[in-house]
Amino acid sequence: MRSYPVLRQVVVDTTDARALAEFYRELLGYEYRPGDEPPPEGGPDVRGVDWLVLRHPSGGPGVAFQQVEVLPLPTWPEGPVAQQLHLDLTVPSVSELEVWHARTLALGATLLLDRSDDPEEPLRVYADPAGHPFCIFVASG
């Protein structure tokens, strides 16, 4: 029987690892890997200037954030800089899509595309605070 690698996490480059980790921690309800939590108020953020990991509370794949000095801002849906990657997030209903729209904007995302009225696949595309596009769409199962 053949074995396969297991997806542990998706790694996202960013010029501000702590800020982007906090955005996704709030958006997804993930938890920091032990030792990656924010430092006490006013303390140095030794981990936040290099590499941070968020874990799914039930043990599913996580998201890691790698600090880089420079990162070209994606120009999706057109332009010279491709989106490079994007995350697909799902909710079970159009009403949940509306709830998450408000929450996502409040966390600092920018709306890039609104197809929430699409009867086949209601969705919205956002840019996270670092400019990476991601989708939230209605999907069952």
C-alpha cells in the first residue's frame, strides 16, 4: 500500500508576520502553536519577526506566516503581479456568508469581488491585510 505526505500547513509570506497571524487567528478561530503567542504588552516579539504558526483546534492543517523583507502586492484579478496563492474558506449558507462578510471586513480585509448573488456558488473574494486574495463561499459538505 502506498503512503502519501500529509498536508501540515500552508505557509504565507508577509512583511508583518504577527499582524497577519492575528488576522487569520481571528478569522479562522485557530490557536497559536505553543511558544508563538503574542508577547506580554510592551515585550519584544522575538517569534513575530521570523515565523509564526497557527493550528486548527481539532488538529487539521494549519497556517504559518514567514516574515520577508519585501513582498510585491498582488494585483488580482489582473495586472503584473499574480495572486501567488489563495485560501478557499467555506460557510454552509448565504446567511452565514453575510455574517462573515461583515466580520471579515471588520478584521481588516478588503473586498475584491462580490458574487454573493450567484445562485450556483455564492462567493466573495477578499484581500487580507498583506494583500493576499482569499475566498469565502457557500459549499455544502
